Amino acid sequence: MPGRAEAGGAETVPVTTGRRAAYLVVLIVLPVLLPALAIPAAWGWGVGPRDLVIAVVMYLVSIFGIAIGYHRLFTHRSFKANRPLRLALMLAGGMAVEGSVTLWAAEHRRHHKYADREGDPHSPWRYGDSGLALLRGMLHAHIGWFYTARRRSSRAHWVPDLLADPDVRRFDAAYPLVVLLSFALPAAVGGLWSMSWAGAWSAFVWGGLVRYAVVHHVTWSVNSIAHTFGERPFRTRDRSSNVRWVAMLTLGEGWHNWHHVEPACARHGVLKGQLDPSARLIRWFERAGWAHDVRWPRSGRLAGRLAARTTDPARGRVADQIADRGAGPPS
Ligand SMILES: [Zn+2]
Ligand SMILES: [Zn+2]
């Protein structure tokens, strides 16, 4: 059972050498190597429409699974979901091959507690804030920390609520099978669609391998890019920021500044024009009766946390945007 060796209340536990080696392969080497190999392949032979459709669908499932499932539901409890939806979101998040939900949530809760300070597992500001030090920090925040960290977040300390959930424990135990499914599913669909082994193979490559690598870089760009560049309309103790292209690729997660003000809020894109597809989908789940107790933003809270730069004309505009549509679910 996960967590048995993690008793004692310490925030972190040592990472074994074997586990670090596995992290190095799955979380660093393959996600860097696979797109590098895929680019000449795409250039030479192209990507057929069948593989493209399979890859895009697998991408959407993985990213929504991480954004809505692993992140907003299981890590931050932004809403409650009925059992079928919880299981589906857990499975979809597992498709991203970013670890079991308890491991993911434990690291992420520690990130929020110590964001950009001593104790944050992945702050880009770790080595300093200029030139090469920042570049090194961004690499660390993006994927480097997976290997360099000698200790990881203790699940017993950070996610006792998840460990107490029998469904989560079963999912953790079955996680290797979920990883297998993440690659077998696109291959099976490609094979059946084309009725050929070649079709299964190319769907495995594009919808399985390349998709998983791309999903990783997209997810981790929230940790590296959206803590370094971009706008910070709200006051936070950290350097979380909003980056539009990251938000679009992550289906809403790149509106990271407000998220650090109120981590349990189900909606991250709260200002005008900040499209948040994950929040919209949660709204649809709520309307369907599958999700309830959704924590939508409150306008007073939004206005109260605006960056206090009174001479900044942008502040007035941001206030207008909140009055316009920031509070509540996406309109
Ligand atoms: Zn963050
Ligand atoms: Zn978060």
C-alpha cells in the first residue's frame, strides 16, 4: 500500500536509486528524445489524418485528465464529483503518464505551500534571478528536478485524504496497467481503424509515444514558464503568472497567477478573454448533475487581491474585467 513506508509525518522521504533511474528515463530522457525523433519522421513521411485524430483525442483526454482530475479535483478539491466521473477523471489523468495521482498531488501540494521559496520542489528561481542562473532554474523546474531531487514529497504527510480513499488506492495499485493502456489504446484504435498492423504501429508512435512526450512538456511548462514570464495581475507571495499560449495548450492551466491566490478555485482564467476550457467542462459536469459543490470565484475576493499598483491604469481595466465576467462559472 502506498504510504506505508512514509509514516512519521515528515514532509519528504528519500528517493531510491532505482526510482530515480526510472524517473530519469520516463520523465526526462524519453520526453526529450521522442519529439526529437518525431520531427524528422513527420518531415519525411508526414502524419496521416488517422494518426492525427487519434493523437489529438489522446492529448485532450490526457490534458483534461491532469487539469480537471489530478489537479483541480484530487489535489485541490475544487469540486465534488460522483463516483463514475471521479474514476473517469482519475483514469484520464493516468493516461498522461505523469505518475500515480497520490504522487502527483503530494508534490503539487508541497509546491503550493512553498511556491518559489525554500522547500518548493520545482521553482525556476532556485538558482537566482539573472541570466544563466534563471535558465538553469527553468530547466530544473521543467524536468530537471525529477532526477536531481534526492527526496520526494511524503504521501502520508501531504495526501492522507487521498490515501484514505479506496478507489484512489486501487488506482495507485493498478497504475502500471493504466500506463500500458495509455499506449495500447491508441495502437488498438489505429489497428482496428486501418485493419492493419502498420496502422496499429503508427498510431502507437503518434498517439502513444509522441503524444505522451508532448503532454509532459505542455504540463511542465506551467512549472517553468508560468512561474517566470507573463503577467501578474493579482498579489501573491510567489511569482506565478499568466501565459496565454501555455493556458491554451494546457486547456486553462496557464492562467496560473489567480490559481496561486486561491488554489481551491475551480476556475483559473478569471479575467476577460482568459479562456479556460477545463472550467467550462466542470461547468458542464455541474449542469449534468455529475459535479457539485463547485468552488467558483467570488467577485469581492477577486477585486481584493488585485495587485495594488494604484498608479497603474491597467488596474482599472482589470477591475472592469472582473465586474464584467470574472466571478462565478464561465459564462
Ligand atoms: Zn505554481
Ligand atoms: Zn495547483
